[in-house]
Amino acid sequence: MLLCRFSRTIDGFAYELHNTREECEIYRDGRFLCRFPAGVRIVTDRGGNLRSVVGMSVRQIEGGLMYSGSLIEVRVAGNEVLQLVEGKLVTRSAPGVVMPTYE
């Protein structure tokens, strides 16, 4: 069940993000670009080329990232940044999650 749809035009290309509770899909001018687990953010350049994946949940997210006809396994912690290098995701930074505290 589609929970949210977001669209934006960048350099004349129409991008759409479709979110469900389980996964997200991105389309560029109506054509499938990528699919990835909910709880991660995908970073692309202006042309839609995958650059990195960022963990957006306090729990570790695992799943498959479908991009450019390939399935790339993803395991990312909160605030961890994985950079795409030669078709593989490698950790660029992993500062962890700072939980709120109250006094």
C-alpha cells in the first residue's frame, strides 16, 4: 500500500519517490531507477546516478538495493554512510545515533 508519493523536477527530469512501509522506489521520467528498503536514504547526483546510502533509523536496516539492473545487499546502521565504489557499498562514516537524554 502506497503511503506517500513525492515528486520533483531537476534539470528537466521528473523524479518520483514512492514509499510504503517496507520499501521505496524512485522513478525518473516514469522509468524505474531504483528500489531500496524503507529506513534508508539514497543519495544521487543530479543525473540520478547512485552515490551513497544513509541509514535513517535507530535500528540496523538490511535488504536489497535494486539499481541499474543489479541487486546490491545493504546493511546500514543509523547515520552510517555507505558510498558506492566499483559496484559495492563501503562505509564512509559511521558516527552512530545519539539518543536523547533528559535531565
